[in-house]
Amino acid sequence: TFDFFFVPPYFSFAVSDTQYLITFGVMLVVALVISGLTVRTRIQALAARERERRTAALYAMSRELANTRDAESLLAIAVQHILEVFSAEVAVLLPEAGGRLGHRVVPAATLAIDTTELAVAQWVYAHRELAGLGTSTLPGATALYVPLIGSRGAVGVLRVRPAERHAFDSPEQLHLLETFANQTALAIERAVLAEEAQATQVRMETERLRNSLLSSVSHDLRTPLAAITGAASTLIEGRPAAEAQHELLQTIREEADRMNRLVRNLLEMTRLESGVEVRKEWHQLEEVVGAVLGRLEPALRDRPVRTDVPKDLPLVPMDDVLIDQVLTNLLENALKYTPAATGVELRAWSDGSSITVEIADQGPGLAPGDEARVFDKFYRGAAGSSRGAGLGLTICRAIVEAHGGRLWAQNRPDGGAAFRFTLPLEGTPPRVEAEGG
């Protein structure tokens, strides 16, 4: 263009002055240099965009893995991201019992594995080295196998079969895949460690409960057994008077009843933990309360008991046998932890949606912080630590919660402790026809 328009003769490519040949040469060199720089810049820009895309994909996967705890979900996330970035079929293999690899099926897994390929994966897992497609180790495999290595060793193998056979010939591509594999390995290891920690915690808690149970049961069985043995020995060897015999027989019966309650509570706790079956029927709360008070009359004989259960309370959907046990345990607990001759109060009222029952005593009350702890297994308050297995209140809470209610404890403003529980009024009670027609 310069020659055609600006160099004489004009409008011709002929050159009459040789000095313009040098100018043309310089301009050609400059054009070639600029062109080369432009191509190089464009290539660098494309590479930068590609690195940015891969970095963003790696960050996205790392963020999702960090927010996930379930092992199956971790595998699904990793497989999905690797599949999207590398346009390849992906599978993850994790070790089973005995250290042999098995195919862990995840929602995004797209690659089936035969026996031959599984042998390649087992080699990679054992030697912690790349193998398979595009490598010098077992290159006849149909896919590339990458070891998933955590801080404690190999945790699995990643199997990738790209759409293009030479997709991983580039060191950069292979390095990126290894980075994805490392992130996946760390996530899997974290999940495994979390499961192991949880299992260890469960074992420790089980051991603690077992020791508490053995300690509690051995103590609480030994005490009544000693009393029964002593009374029986006196009856057999001493031949006491009739009045003394009656007292000794009464001691045997009381201690036997105590052992029976302990065993019953242990069996009931086991049944509740395996899933309590609540058989709800419509009952008058007043009748259940009356039955409990009648059965506990000997223990309550020297106690002033005040009841306030309105006759017009609505029918309550409940398992009367289980609620009977709740009331019995709460009343016996009040007798056990309060001084003799102090009163006990039992009240009930309705707010339209539930029935609330309160059993209050005039004892020393609950120690600070014990309002919630008294419902823990084997926990016994200081005032009555020598009696009972510490299961009665735990059983009460399980029964009430199985009814959909709530049980809690609190100290009374004027002294003593109060235990309250609610029973929801759900459904429509049956119609009760008037007598005589």
C-alpha cells in the first residue's frame, strides 16, 4: 500500500528509488515481529483463561468438599467435577475389608470396571503410582489410574478414561488431574477419620455406660441381698419371737420388692431404647392418678398428700400402663429424696392443647445445674445417692416423649422440687353417652 500510493511512480508497484527497498525491508521485519508478539500474546491469553477456568473448577470442588461430611456425597462431588473439567468417564475405587479394592458406586460414576482393569487399579493402590493409559506402566489399560493418597497412605484409586486418548499427554493436564485427585483423597480421608472418631466416641460412651451400669447394679443388688440374707439367717438360726419374725419377714419382702423394681427398671430401659410401643387410648387422668395413689398408700401413709385433679379434665389419649409408671416413678422419687413427714402435691390442668401434670415436694430441691442432669442415665442426686440405679427419671422422660410430650424439673420458689410433664390432646375423644339412655 505504501509503495502503491506514496512512492513514485504513483499507483504502481514499481520502485524507481532503491532507498525505498531498505524501508520496505525494515517495515517487513517490524510487521513480522509484531505479528509474532501478537500470536504469542494471544496464546498466553488463551492459556491464562484456561488456567483460570481450571483454578475456578478446582476451587469450586474444594469448596463443595469442605462443606460436605458424608463419604458418598464427597465421592459424587469429586466425580462430577472431574467429569466436567476433563470431559472423561470417571470412577472411584475404594478399599473394602482386607485392603482389596472394590467399585464404590456413586451417583455420578460413569465407568464400569472389569476384572482386568480392577487388577490395574489394585497395582496402583498397592504401589501408589500412576499406571494405565498414557503411562509407561501397564499402558494397555483402557483408562488412566491415579492413586488417591492421603496423609496416612493410599485411600483409593481414581479411574479416568478421556474422550481423546492423548488428552493427558500434556504434563500440565496430568498435573491438574493429580491436583484434583489429591483434593479428593484429602476429603475422603477426612470423612474416614470423622467416621472413626465417631465410632471411637460411641465405644467410649458404651464402655462408660457399661461401667456405670455394672457399678450401680452391683451396689444396688448387694444391699438388698445382704438385708435378705441377714433376715433369713436370723429366722433360720435364731428362732426369734413372733413380733421379731414379722419384722424380719417384712424386711425380706421390702428388699425383694426393691430388687424387683431395680430389675424392672433395667428391663424397661432396655425396651425403651429399642423403641417403645405406645398404645394410646382415651382415659380419664383422674382414674390413673387414683390407681397409683392407692397402690402407693403404704409408702404415703405418713406423708400429707394434696391432690388437685379437676373432674372436668378432658379425656387424654395415652398408654395408661406407661403413664401409671411415670406417676409411680415420680412419686417414689419425691419420697426418696425428701425428709420424712414432708408433704407431696400432685396437680393437673389443661390449656386446651395439652394436659400438664405436676408432682411437687417440700424437700431440699435440686442442686444448681441438676435440673437437666437428673434425667441422665445412672445419675443420682446427692441426697439419695445410696439408693436406686438412677434410671427412674430417664424412663419417665422416654415414656413422656414417646407420647409427644415433655418432662422437665425445676425448683419451687418456696422450697422443694417440682417435676412437670405434658401430654398433648390430639384427635377427637369418643362420645360418652349418659347413663340410662
